Amino acid sequence: MIPELGQFALVLALSLALAQAIFPIYGALRGRVELMAVAVPAARGQFVFVVCSFVALAYAFLINDFSVAYVAANSNTALPWYYRFAAIWGAHEGSLLLWVLILGVWTTAVTVFSRELPVTFRSRVLGVMGVVSSGFLLFLLMTSDPFTRLDPAPLQGRDLNPLLQDPGLVMHPPMLYMGYVGFCVAFSFAVAALLGGRLDSAWARWSRPWTTGAWVFLTIGIAMGSYWAYYELGWGGWWFWDPVENASFMPWLAGTALIHSLAVTEKRSAFKRWTVLLAILTFSLSLLGTFLVRSGVLTSVHAFATDPLRGVFVLGLLVAVVGGSLALYAWRAAKVRSIGRFELLSRETMLLLNNAVLTVAAATVLLGTLYPLAMDALGLGQVSVGEPYFNSVFLPLGLPLLVLVAIGPLLKWKSERWPELMHKLRGPLLIAGITLLVLSWWFWQVSLGAVLGITLAVWVATGSFEVVRQRVSGRRNPLAALRRLPRSIVGMALAHLGLAVFVAGVTAVNTFESSRDLQMRPGEAYTVGDFTFRFDGTQSIQGPNYQATEARIEVLREGKSVTVLHPQKRVYQVQRSPMTEAAIDGGVFRDMFVALGEPLGNEAWSFRIRLKPLVRWIWFGAVMMAIGGVICITDPRYRRLLGREAATRQGAVAKRFSEVRT
Amino acid sequence: MKRYLLLLPLILFGAVAVMLAVGLTLNSSQVNSPLVGKPAPDFQAPSLHTPERSVQLSDLNGQVALVNIWASWCTSCRQEHPYLMALSEQGIPIYGIDYKDERSKALAWLEQYGNAYQAVAFDAHGRVGMDWGVYGVPETYVIDRKGVIRHKHIGAITAHSLREQLQPLLAELRRESGSR
């Protein structure tokens, strides 16, 4: 009964989503306030029913209702309850439901936080979000119903993919989806602005906090995914250029470009058309990414062969949403004029270059991701484009970007003079120069990449400090000035500092990692640097739904015990697949990573031992970027300005309402 | 105003959409490689497992064998690997060419997914791949007892292509030489 209620709730949500799509947009077109008023209640009502449906599916998982096909395929009675809950988004149907749920969260947030927007504009925004939501709900109901029943019900489920049985999975996809779907808000703002023909700096200011918010979630989501790959896949790598990773990286790159271009549009009324296009593209890449990954198109086009309807529907939805908005763009954007003028040496130019690099980077990833698909579509078979391609393309793109990151925020809007720029840059130039010299002395022979990478990290870091320093120093009370700094400046500086930390981490891991694959018998030891790894033997362990062999490795430094590591080799009972659980001793400056390989007979085992310097800085950096984003969002100026503008407009609308009534 | 420029994103998206649509409808047909029917190009490369030793064409030694081009960075390889494992268990010798890869990653990959290969040639710079006309990973070549390439499979082996193409061909080749 409960699954049927869940399905019925989805049908109700679809009808409300259609109402949310049709009435407000039509009402805004005709200037009919009573039709526009449908937007908010319809959006909230739709969210309530999607929540009901999600709860119904969660309930089916928690009570092990294997009469529901999706539950039977992705759960098992031996699975702990928290993985049974996370299994909701372990496969296609459930992740789609999560997608719709999160779209509901964002839509509801828009209804709550944009009460002060002009009514017509808000109606259009919610209407566009209603269109997207309708499309997804239709897709869910027509091709990917998670509530389909099995008769007779199996006694046991097929279990969740062991790779996904990890605390990382509980939070990683929802975070990622919060990011993907969050870009729908920026997209809807852009499309609404195109519909209304009003693209001004107010539009950019309204879009900014939403865009940054989505970007923060996506950043955290990607970092979590990378960390999860690091300790779960058992190789100690942190990024694989996997199609799944690329799918999240493309919208991140485009979204980062969007954040920067929105800044120009807000402050200087320039780049308007470009910003709108970026907002559309960012969300389109999110959509494309979700589909490519979730539908299995990427690994094989023929994944759709099992259910051709699904593929056709996905494509139809993409064409409708992306094609529709791009057609609207082609039609309406000609009317938009950018007024801000700027000279060659100005912050605008820097941000333009930033956008150029980030967009090219996103296009590069897209190309590398779609190329195999194109080959397949042309009948040339399935191929993978891998690490060699991405590494060779990303390095030349990344280096100039890092050089620019430190300069851009120090420049004035509109125009800057060279001597002044040099004066502002003297601190960072000096420190980075000294770093370069010292490092060259030490590491020239070891690695040119390391010298370059660390120097650039120092350059970006000092540049970020300089932004703050120049606004504080020379004031009568520097501490008070520091406290009065706009939050958006503090947030930006912190995010850029995060980038520096990230670059330092990547460089250190790539150049100074020591890795060794070896075999050891109990009692044998292996020494790398100051550390000695001693293998003390193995024991069997029985987990809730798996059996494992656990090795004991004691790590010694100068004869003293530092830590004991317990890497495991697990075999999950239902799917019979072996999994490597690496043991990691993490630290700020280095990680010790040990993975257990294969038994080699005679009690000997193969091991992978890695010493990874600064590896955690990769994720620290990402977290700093995300915190920087959060600080930017809390800048009171978004609310203040909104409030002032709204006050006048609210009066006008209230007047109009009373006119309609009388 | 340059209005046509504003149409550009739409046109580009249209191209991608058409490609996706074609991808949905088309069944990947096999393109014939110019090498099919010709003797397999000779090669010599260090072994992945023991770099001191080398792997060469003569190792095939007049058997009906598969030569599989793979890499640890290749996602489709992960997909086809179970089928290679199955073929290897049926006694078909499979030789691997590890294409543009890193040794440690490739070894870890084999440890995780299983080693289906008699021997793996480590082709770090893709030189061997060049001779064999590799233009994507994975690719699989069927070699007969005389060392002639009889079939080239581009892309991941699927359950379908295994059943419909590879296994019948392998059986036929083995019979062909059994009668002699």
C-alpha cells in the first residue's frame, strides 16, 4: 500500500509542477496577478508530495519490502540500516527521485528567500523551475518508476553494489545533486530575465548568492567524491578523469566561470549576454552530466537498448530544456546591451581571461567525455579517452589561470595603470621570486614541475593576502578595518587561498610521493624514508554482510611505534565481489597508505605502500574554497539592497492588487 | 548586430543532440581494419610484470590467440574485463598490450580485477599500438595459428559480441587448424 501511495504522490506532484509551469509564465506574459499567484503555493505543494514519495521509498527500503523491484535490486536484509537508506540513491530510479526532491528543496528556498523580488520576475523564475521539474517527474513516472512491484516478491534482495557501501556514499551524491540542481536556480533566473527582456545588474545581484550556493555544494560534493575514491578504490589516487568525475567537473568549471562573470555584470553591467549564456550552459552541463552518468550512456550507448524509451525521453528532455533556452537566447539576447566600458589593463579584462580559460577547460573535458560517444555513434566502436589526454591539456590551461588569480583582484575596475599595478604586486612578486630562487637551488634537478607548482601556489597565496592587506594597512585602526571588510572580499580571498593550498597539495603528491608494491611475509619489514612498515600477520574478520582478511602492519620510526594500520580485503556475501579496504594514517603533512593485495601463498601477501606528502591539502583547499563561498553568500549587501528596492516595488504591487480586487 | 553569433550555441547543441540521437539508434557496426587478413605486426616490448623480460609476437607460438589492447585509465576496459577472464578460463590464450600506462597503476588494476593475460607487453609510449593501428582503447585482435589477424574488435567486448562474433570465430579457427 505504501509504495502505491508513494507513486500516487508523484502523480500529484506532477500535476502541481505543471500548474507551477503553466500559470505563472502565462500570467506574467498577460500581466495577470491572480495567475502569477499560483507559483508559490504550487511550488510548495509539489515539494510536499515529492517528500511524501521519497519517504515512501525510504520506508520500503527500511522495512526490506522486496516486493518493490527497486528495493529488491539494491538492498538486502544483511545491509545495515544506514546503507539501506543510502541505497535509495544507489541506482537510476532512486537517484532521479533524489534529483526531483532536491529540485523541490531549491524551489521552496526560492519561494522563501525571494519574497522581495518583483512578482512577475519571481513568477517566471518559479515557472521555469516548474517546467524542469515537470520534465523530470514525467521521466520518473513514465520510464523509471521506483515503485514497480514484483510478484512473487523475492525472499532476499540482490544487495547494494559493495563499492557504494561506505559512509562516503551516504552524503556524496546528495551534496553533488545539491550542486547540480542548484544551478537550476541561476538558469531559471537567466531564462526569466530573457523572457522579461530585463537583464540588468539587479538580475545579476539576485543570481549571485544562489549561484555561489550551488557552487559551494558542488565543490564539497566533488571533494567528498575524490576523498572517497582515495580511500575506497584502493589505489591511493585522488582523481581518475573517470566519466563520472568529469560529469561533475564540467558544471563546476562552468559554474566557477559564472560566479566570476556575474561579478562583472553586477558591478559594471558588462558581459551581460555572456553571463546569461554561461548560466544556461552551466545548468545544461549539469543535466548532461546527470544523464550521461546515470543512464549509462557513457560507458555504453547500448545501455539504453534494454529500455529504448528511456534514452529517447532523456534526449527529448535535454532538447526541450537546453535547446529551448538556447533558442530563447538566440531570439532575445540581441536586445541586451552591455554598457560598461573598460580598458585592456583592468579587472574586467582579467575576469574575461578567467572566463575564457575556464570555459575552454570545460569544453576540453566535454570533448574528452563525448569523443568516445561520438566514436560509438559513428559506428567506430567504444573507446576511452583517459588520463594522458586530460593531463596534457590541463597543464597549459591551469598555469596561466594561476598567474592571473593573484593579479585580478588587485586591479581596479575599468582601468589600471601599469606602474600602480607593479606597486601593488611588489609583495607577491618578491615572495614568489624568492621562493622560485630557493626552490630552483634545491629541486632544479628533481622536478621542474615541483618548482613551478610550489612557486605558483605561493604566488596565489601571497596575492590573496595582499588583497586583504591593502585594504587594511595604512588605516588608523587596522583591526577595525579588518572587521569592516566586506564579506565578499574576505570570502574571495579565502577561496583563492584555498586554490593555492590545493595546488600545493597536488604538486607535492605528484612529485614527492613514494610508492612501492611489494610482498611481505609475517615478521618482514619495509623501510621508506624514516618509516618502517612491519607486517605482523593476518586474521579473519566477520562483518555484517562480508568476510574479511585483515592484516596488521605496525609503523615504526626510529624504533618507536608510530601507529598500527589494519588494511582489509573484503568479500561481500551476496555479490561475491572482493573489495580492498585500504588503511590510512592521515596527517596534515603526510598520509601513510597501505592496501592489502593478494595472498601469495606461504602466508606471504602483496601490499601497496604509499607515503603521500600534503595529500590532504587537496581537500583542505577545496573546503577552504567552499567556506569562502559561504562567507560571500552571507554578505549583508544582498539582503540590504534587495530590501530597499523591494520596499518601493511592494507598494506598487499592493496598489495593483487592490485595483484588481476592486 | 551579429545576430547569427547568438545562434551559434543553439547550432552547436543541435549537433551534439543529433550525435546523441544517432548514438541511440545506431548499432555499432564493425569497421574493417586494413590489417585484417594480414600477418600481425611484429613487436617486442618489456613485460609488465618483469621488466627485464620482453614479450614478443613469437610468444604466441602458433596458437589461436587474442591480443587485447588495454590500459588502467580506460573505463571500458573495466567493463569488458570479465569477458576476457571468462575466455581465459576456457583456455584461450590472451596477450595484453598495456597502452600508454603507468606500471604501478596497471599492476594494481590487474590485482583488483584479475589477470586474464598469459603475458602483458608494457607499451608505455604507444609505439606498439602505433604499429597495430590502434586508435582507441580497448581493442581486441583475433590471431590464427599462422599469426594472421583474422578479426579486429574495436571497443569493449560485450556479452553480445562475445556470443555472436568472438566465440564462433575462435571455435572455427581452432577447428580449422585441428584438421591439419
